[in-house]
Amino acid sequence: MFHTNGAGGELLRIEGLHTEFATRAGTVRAVDGIDLRLRRGEILGLVGESGSGKSVTGFSIIGLLDEPGRVTAGRIVFDGQDLLAAGEPALARLRGSRIAMIFQDPMMTLNPLLRIDTQMIEAIRAHSKVGRDAAWRRARDALGLVGIPSPEERLRAYPHQFSGGMRQRVVIAIAMLHAPDLIIADEPTTALDVTIQAQILHEMQRLRREREMALIWITHDLSVVAGLADRVAVMYAGRIVEQGSVDEVLDTPEHPYTEGLIGSIPSHDAAGGALAQIPGMMPSLIDVGPGCRFRERCPRATHRCRDDDPAPRSTGGERLVSCHHPGSGR
Amino acid sequence: MTLYIVRRLLQSVLVVVIMLVLVFVGVYVIGNPVDVMVSTEADQEEFERMVRLLGLDQPLWKQILVYISNLVQGDLGRSFAFSEPALKLVVQRMPATLELVFVAMVMALATGIPLGMYTGLHPDTVPARLIMGTSIIGVSIPNFWQGLMLIFVLAVSWGLFPSGGRGELDTVFGITSSLWTADGWRHVLLPAVNLALFQCTLIIRLVRANVREIVLLDYIRFARAKGLAWRRIVFVHILKNTLVVLITVIGLQLGGLIAYSVVTETVFAWPGMGKLIIDSVYILDRPVIVAYLIVIVMLFITINLIVDVLYSVIDPRIRTARSGGD
């Protein structure tokens, strides 16, 4: 691997982040007190099932929460700057230039009525004082960089004239335009088929290596994380239940939820057999009672888990686990 | 595209034929135009001479067939009342109606789009709620009553505007219109406002609903993630996508405005086609009614064609689909 551990100084620090959505049914605590750190040039896989709060974490960082979402507590420090204290103008200056974001569905991310060149040049000129011609050349080079053939012609095309994979490449090219320090990628390969997915992953690895950018890769797919990330954080019901280096977490999961996730990946050995599942469903995030949020689905649950909410504890090195009964069941 | 236009024209021919039959049967059922036309002193012989002259003694199906065969030769018949070519009467009145509808539509768009954008982008603010509340009233007031109130308050009580009629005409660039003169504008404003109010509220609601949908879409979020100025997101990304829907509705409404300006033209004594059709219905002047309806059908078809073309100008996806499809 390239510059995995200790590649650079701290780029992003999240402390006690709470993000809530006030709805008619009650306040949804989508993110309920998470801590995360990210170094320069590091790839973090943020893993969890739908509704675990992983996307909301991403949108909280870049300040693009949908109404009625609000960050109610915590700190997000990006390269020494507190993003939650920064005003909208300061955030707009960061967005696209130092922090970029890629979304799940490339069919929906580009405006269908505007040509690719329009959408790229406006992104360039939002942060760089350059003329249209210079911007156009930069756009063309950016398309070439992400492996789009004959970029000069493709710049004149509309989004619908691209395939899904090519569209996601265009989106990545746009995200890379200002060589950001951090890219938040929200399930960017989920909507693509497997071969395209592999190409995109390969492309991101290469770009990371060349550009030294950090990446938060939000996904529910552990196999993607295994091949891409340096570190992984597993989210469940608004909390990070386990984080650490990819090798440690995936080889010797400490938290029963992580273990369950890994166990439910289909494998060769078990072909034809029943897939392992985690029984039950994630609890509602409106009324979260005391105790561990995973206890109802957990094979190791005890009385202590019912009354006492486990705090993250270090189990050596960078490994953090929120469980009263940690340990690898493997 | 050519095939598409041909198909459209064939459809319109069918519409015209069905409409012809309906109008002929309708007028036939209501009564004999000669009853209205001949003076009360006319004797029976005079009456029957008139009926024969207008061809009304023939059976209905024969009257329709004669009309259609004349129509194919480009003859839309003569007005029973004015004994002038019916088409000429309608076409003479057309500029007045188009002028009124044009001013009304521009007014409705110029106020409806900004207000709709505003209420869509800031749905929970007090001004937005006020605009939406007022617009419900705008939709609910009957058009003729609203017209009468406008005349009563602005024309009669305050004397700001004339109460009816069309202003002085002038010809610029070969186009004769009352919009070239100040007097013309004084006359056109009230009826245009009357015609525009309903359209305006419709446009506000449509634009608002559309904007609220669009701001939640990923490409708007991505545009924000690119760090674009909010101004650019609103005026390029959101507005352009709203126009696609707006153009469809404007197209439909424009035809409707022309056809249903009847009420406004009657209330404001505006000498347009709408006033002509009402007068013709009173005296059962069948050729004029038919000519008017044919003209309206043609206008509808033309407007729809223009809308389709505009569509493909704005939305590239439709452009490809059509050039590939036809």
C-alpha cells in the first residue's frame, strides 16, 4: 500500500457530532455522538446499513443537510478550521475546492439540461478566476484524467449521452477539478454494475495516489471497503460501533454487529447453504432508550447491555469498540 | 419530424369534421336563424324565400355535406347576418384578441414566475404564505365578476382607465395594433389584467410545486457541493428545469386564453373574436360560429407544434429521442 498509516497529519477531526431531524413524529437522532479522525491522503470506509447515519455524517461535514436536518452538538474541524462555526460563505468557498462530494446515482447528479462543459466550467470558475478558454482546457484535461476517451467531443455532450459508469467518471472529474484535500463519496458505485464498479475503484485508488487526497467512502458493501480503504468505521443506529484499520476490523471483528455484517457476505465455502443474517431490525432513532442499541439483535446481550450504553473503548492501537462484550467470535 | 407534423394535421382535420357535425346539429336543435333575422313585419313568403336562400330548407345531412364540399374549396361560407365571408369577419377580429391575450400572458409570466420561484425557494416565510393565500382567492373568483369589479373600482369610481373598448390603432413595421399607442395601452390594461389574474395564480402554483421538487434533487445538491453561488443555482439550474414544465402548461393555457377570452371581451366590450362569437351565437349565425371554431382549432394545433419545438430546444433528452424516433 502507498501511504497508509502515518501518511500525513490530521486533516479532519469530528468530535461528539449530533445531527437531528425534527419531524412530526419526533426528533430523529440520525447521528448521535460520533468521533472520527482522518489523516491527509487516507481512505476511510464508513460502513453501515440504510438509516445508520453514514450519509447524514457525510452531509453534516460538507454542510448540505436537507431540511429539517440540523447539527445540534459537536465539532467538525477541517484542517484547523471549525466547519460548524464557519458561516455559509466560508463553507461555499470550501465546497468543491477543498472538500468535494460524489453521490450515489450518477444519473441524478448531473443536471440533465446542461452540457458537460457548462457544468464543468461553472465549477472551475466558482473557485478560480480564469477565463472561459482556460477553464475549458482544464475541464478537458480533467475528463482525460479520469479516463474518458476523446474528452474534447464529450465536453459538448449532455449527461444522457453518457453511460452510467462514464457519468460517474464525469462526476469524479468535477469533484477532482480543484484537487481537493478531501472527497466524500456517498455510495458512488452502488448504482453501477460490478465491472464498472471495479474500474471506478481502481481509478479512485490511482487518483488518490497521484493527488494525495483523503477519501471518506460511504458504503454498505464491506468487500468494496476491503479492497479500497485504509481504515474503516462501522456505523449502527447513529453511532460508530467499531473503528480501526481495515485489516484488523475485517479479520478480527470485535463488535458483534461487525461480525454479523462480515458473516452475511456470501462466500465460496458456503455456496448453496443459507446465508447468515443478523436477526431483527435497526431500532427507531426517535425514542432511543438506555442501553446498547444493538442488544435486541445481539447474541452476546446481557443485563448490563440493557441498562448501560457502552462507550467507545480502545482495544489496542487505533482500535475503538463500543461493546461490553468485545472479542472476536471467529 | 415531418411525419409527426403530418400526423398532427390529419388529427386536426378529424377534429374539424367532428366539430362541424356538432355545431350543425346544435344550431339546428336550438332554432332557425331566420326567425331572428327577418323583421317582424315580414310575411310568410318573405320568410320562406330567406330560408331557401340560406339553404336551410335542405335536410341537415345535406347542409353538412354542402358545407364540407365548399370548405374543401376554401369557402367557409357567408355570414347570415352580415352577408360577408365568415372567415373574413373572424380574421378581422383576430388581431384584437391576440393582442389582448399576448399582453395578459406576458403579465402572468412576468409576475407568476418570480413569485412562484420565491414561494418555492422559501415556502415557510410569511410573504410566501401571503402569496399562496392570495392566489387561492385568485383561482376562486369568477372571471366575469372580477372583470365587473375592476371596471367598477378602477374605471368608474376612480376613473383611472376607460371602462371598455379598444384604443387607437397605429401601424409600425406593417403590424397594426393598439399596443403602439398610449391610448391603446390604457384600454388594454384592465381586460388584460382580468385575463391574466387566473393564469398568474396558476403559474405561481405550478412553478412553486416544481421548484420545491427540483431543490431536493441530487443535481442541485451536487451543484451546491461544487461551491456554486446560490444565484447561479437558482437562475440556471432550477429555473431552466422549471421551464420545461412551464412551457407545456403555457402552451395549453395560451390556446385556452384565446378561446375563452370570450368572457373578458364581453365584459370589457373588447372587439375581438370572443365578442364576435358571442354575438353570432345570439343570432345563430352558423357560418361565423363554424369559421371561428375552425380558426381556434388551427390556432391550438399551431401552438402545440410550437410548444413541441420549444421543448426540444430546452430539453436535450427529447431532442435525441425525436430525431432517433421519427
